[in-house]
Amino acid sequence: MRVVNISYDLEGDILEVRFAPGEEGDRTGIGLNEDVTIFCNRKYSELHGLTVLAYSKLLALPPQPLTELNAAPGSVRQKVLALLKSKALQPFLSLENGNLRLHDVRVAELAAA
């Protein structure tokens, strides 16, 4: 079973999810848009984490375009899109017509615990 570490900074409204620690030199981040970044290995084949800025604000918005990812080279974009469909990310986000929809993981409840 994969261990998922979730942290939420209530003051900064930042959600961080870590799926795997990854090797320090083999880890990279790629922005999906200005508020959402995923972390993976440099081959874009293994998911390591997710960071969402302004998390609660984004939950209230309609699905957001993948502005930063769409500007990435085509080969990178295709690999990252495959990662976005991974089972590990399903509780946190999904793609709707090519746009990013965030899911409520009840961070307010986690923060109160």
C-alpha cells in the first residue's frame, strides 16, 4: 500500500500531497497553471507529489485551464497528462474537457484534527 502524506497550511491556503519521496536529483516539478504544480521524476513517468496554492479559492471556481502545461513541449505534455489520469491523483483532481478540476479533500477537517 502506498503511503500518502497530506498537509494543509490554513493560513497560506496551500495543500501539499506527497506520494513518494523520490531521489533528490531525479525530481522535477511542472506547473499545470499558476496555482497547481505536480512533482515527478525527470522522465515524467512516476508521480511524487502535488502542491496547490489558494486551494480553497480554486475549489469554488469552475475547471481551470492548464495554461502552464499547455506551454510545455508536446512530449512532456503528453507524459504529464498521463500522470494526471493516475489513480493516485483521482481523490485530488480530475480533467474535464482538458481543464483542471480540484476535488475537496476536506482539508478543514484535517486541519482541525
